[in-house]
Amino acid sequence: MANRSYLYSADSMPNETGIPQRIRCISEHNWDIPLAHKLLVGSGTTQVPSMIWNPPVGIAADYTGGADLLRELLRVVGKGLEDDAEFADCVARTTAHLDKQRAEYFVLETGEIVSMTDDDPVESVRRLVAEDIPDAVAEAEAAIAGRNDDWLASVRVDWQKHFASFYSDALYFSFPG
């Protein structure tokens, strides 16, 4: 079994008293937190209690801001991949699923990924929230604005790693309701 990052949407954030009532499955990605997941939780990012694990290794963020950022980056990445039918299909499936599972917040579950090292998982998530996610957002925003061509070219070359996650109504960890 692969360790995965899990992305959900919900109309409230998890907190110390419980998890949101309605949780929608968005995506899971093996062995990493891909660029797409980082961008989707890149607007109003905050560390929250996990809905799956005991330590506070969840990340919540504004759905609309994150979805808009990813859509814009996919549009710019696509300008160099016009003849790539696989990329076009990935973008169509991703954006359709995001539209269908829309909510107020994204919730990223990082527990399996941050537990793969000997580092403190809670501190690893704090670094994701304070450094890694804002850095990814800044790179993407600069690329969208036409000021980050080298980074954009590297994303195009390896687009499957960044965007080709498993998007589905049911993930390995799904919630009733």
C-alpha cells in the first residue's frame, strides 16, 4: 500500500470538537503532496486537527481561492501542451470534479506523508503551512503573470507528477454521508 495525501472538501473546518458534517472526496496522490494539492490549499491556509489521525496534521484552506489558482495555472501550463490529449483529459476531469465537489473549504490530510520520515509530523505540517505551500503559490502566481518561465517549463515537462492525481467520489479514507 502506498502512503498518500488525501484532499477533501467541506463546508466547515475540522476543529477540536469534531469533523465537518458533510465531507466530499476530492483526490488522493501516492507518495507525495503534489503541486496541485499544495495550490488547492494555498488560499487562507491553516493547520487544523486531522479528520483521520490524532495529531493536528490537517490543512484547511479556502476552496474558491485554491480552485481558481489551480485552474489558472493549468491554463498557463496548457499553453505549452496544446497537442497533448492526455494533459487535456487530465485538466477536463480535474476541473469537472472540482466543480462537482465544491464546498467552502479544502481539507488536506497529510498524516501518511509526514509520517514517512523521522521528523515530528506536527512540525512538518507547520513547515508546509508556513513555507512550502506559500512558496508553491508564489511560484505559480509568478508563472501565471509571465515572470517564471523556467519554473513553468519544469512543471510542463513533469506535469503528470504535479497534476495527475486520482480524483474520485470515493478515496481510501472516505466519510459516510
